[in-house]
Amino acid sequence: MNPLTTSAFDLPGRLTAKADPALIADDEQHFAAIAESLEQSIADLSDRLDAERKAPGGIGQEAMDRDMQIHRLAARLRALRRFGLDLCLGRIVGADNREPVYVGRLGLTDSSGRRLLLDWRSPAAEPFFGATHANPMGLASRRRYRRTRGRISDYWDEVFTPDWLEGHAALDDQSAFIASLGANRSDRMRDVLGTIQADQDAIIRAGSRGALVVDGGPGTEKTVVALHRTAYLLYSDPRLGHRRGGVLFIGPHQPYLAYVSDVLPSLGEEGVQTCTLRDLIPEGAAAAIETDREVACLKSSADMVKAIEPAVRFYEQPPAKPMTVETPWSDIWLSPDDWAEAFEAPERGTPHNEARGQIWEELITILMDKHDGDAPEHLLRRSLMQNEELRTTFSQAWPLLDPADLVGDLWSVPAYLRMCASWLSPDDVRKLQRADAGHRRSGRPLRRDDPGDPATRHPHELLTPARTT
């Protein structure tokens, strides 16, 4: 369809009243301008992208800047090509300024700089989603479009001021909004940006500091809100975006991610990483399904988190006997109190494996302070660092732990499990024992008990430093 010569509206016969030129003529003119600007923008972006790809790559930062520019241009070009006039979601008219403002999935201007589409995530677009009759947010009216095969098959007008009722809006009870609620489900989440409601928009635009929990039953569109909030934060939060950070969207399983896969690209965001819970740990991809439902229930219980901390602490025991550390200059006495002091060096909450380096440094410092002599400091330090007996004793007192091995020990050593999870009954301990409990060093396979199994995730948090994506 060429929007410059063909109407953007394709209203059925039953909606003849809505086809009145007095109601849609302004929209027709504006859509023609959008179509012209889209065509020009796509041509300009294509030329710029070709030029960037042909330009010399450079080295170092220059090469990185060129690659980032190509990535940005290509993403923008894909977004514009993905949509035609359906970039436009609707329009709002202010009570004080009667010039319509059109809200889009992306912002768009013409060659003269005139704003044709306001990005839905911008503060100025908030009334399009948030206005209610109780709080019109300065609007006189709002119009939402419903499209079928690229053309407008219906639209829904809301009027917030009495003087806008006559001749400016088509009011009916078979609106585009109501029709959208009855749309058939498919294997992809349907496009709902044009029908976001005020309470949903309030959550989408909420501040980004701290955690935000959205609670609701099945079918209450929590996922819709989460995905739109993701796109909003990428647009508005200064900590995200260009070279600053990103968003990781975690779903329960791959079919769920496939179902929502089109939503973020339709909102103009292609850089969001998605994964399932099992993708967050190295062992997840190879983990087998736990076939015993009772065992899966036990392992996925939040109570099992309580077993992980004592399981880790079992490997954090300072030596109870003193030892002599030999150096070329003198022998240094290392007491149990010295070991205990070194073990207190890490801050509370430091992951076990990360704390090893801090404890080792503190231990070396204690030994150097206790040395009585005039040995060169750097040589004394090297001697202590290379002392095999000291290194072996330290590794036995605070070993480097593997999360999978730790959980594997719980499932294969009954006494260890009883010590760490004293609330389990003997029958529970017996049920949890597995011959193939999952030590990667032994080559035995891991088992996936449940995508949200706390006993699988928590050791990674306790043993390894947190990673931010």
C-alpha cells in the first residue's frame, strides 16, 4: 500500500459513521506525512549504513566506535522496516493546546524537524496511557487505533472535556479497545502497547531504584507489564543504554521466551538478553530431569537454602593445631589464634571462593609481622607465599569449592546432609540420596530437579562473586 495515495483507514460498513472526514481527515494527512518520513528515513539510514560498512575499520577504540555505530544504525533500520504506519499507536489532544500529538512505538521527525511521532516512553507521552476520567492529565481527548493487515479497521475515542464531545470524536461501545480484548490467542504474545491501561502504565514508569515486585494471578498481564517496563527503562534510565549496561530478562522455560520473543523488538528494543533459570548456571544445560516427584519437591523447597550455608561453613574451619613456618631467615610460629584472626578478614557476606584470597593475604601479613629479623620484605613475602606446607594447610582449612560438587556431596553423603539439614527425616535423607549425584570431577551427570531449585542456585551465590549483566 502506498499511504500517500491509499487511505490508511479500512473501516467496515458497520462503522460508516467513523469514516466521516471531519473525524479522520487530520489523521489521513498526518499518516501521509509519516509514510513520507518513514520512506526517507529508511533510505537515509540505508545509505549511512552502507557508508559505515565501506569505511576503513581502524584499530582499537576507533574500530569499536565504528562497530557500535553500525550496530545502532542497523537496529534502527530494522525497527523502521518492521513497521509501516502501525508505528503510530494513537493520538492525544490537550485541553489547552488543541493540536493533536501522535504517539508511536518510536520517535519520528520529518526533514524539517517537525515531530511526527512521540516515543511512547517519553514523559510527554505518559497521558496517552495514564489519563483517566478521574485524572485526565490535561487531555481533552485520546484516540487509539486498531489495525488489520496494516490498515486501521477501527479506532476508539475517549473524551475528557464536555466541549470536545461534538464533532471531534466517535463514541461507541464497540471500540478498538474492547475488540482487542477478544482477540484470539496465538503462539506469540499479541501486540498490546496501544491498549496499556493507567494502572499498568504506572508500574511500567515506576522508579528504577530497588526491587519492584508485581504480584497477580494468572492472566493478569504481569508479563506484559514486565516487558514494557524493560523497554521503558532502557529508554529512560541513565544507567542503561549506550555503553552503560543492559537488561537480562529471565523466563521459566524456553516456550515462554519464544512466546514473548516478538514483544521487545516491536517496542524498538533488540539488545535485551533472555534466558531461563537453568541457563544461569553452567550445569543447567546438561542437567537431566528429576523423575521422582517427591524428591523434586524436597530439592526445590526453599528450606533447602538453609542447608547450603552450613554445607559451605563445613569447609571454613581454621586449624586447631599450631605450626611452624620455615623461612631462610627464621622459623615463624603460627598459632590457632593467628589462623582464626586471618579467617575473620573477609567482610560478612563475601562469597567463599572470593574470600580465600583475602584470607591468604591476611595470613601472609600476620606471618610477616611476627618475623623477627632483617630479611628483605619482598624476599620474605616470596618465601612465605611459596611455602608448600603453609599452602597445603591453608587449602585444607579453606578449600576452593565447586558449587556442583558441594550439592553433589549433599545428595551422596547421608551424614553430611543430616548435619546440614537437621530438619529432614531419615526417610527424606534416604530419598534424596543419589548415586549419580553430580560431581563434575567424577564425570557423573548432574540432575535437574526443578528450574527453580534453590539447592542448585544458592551455592553459586555463596561460592562465587556476583556478576552483573
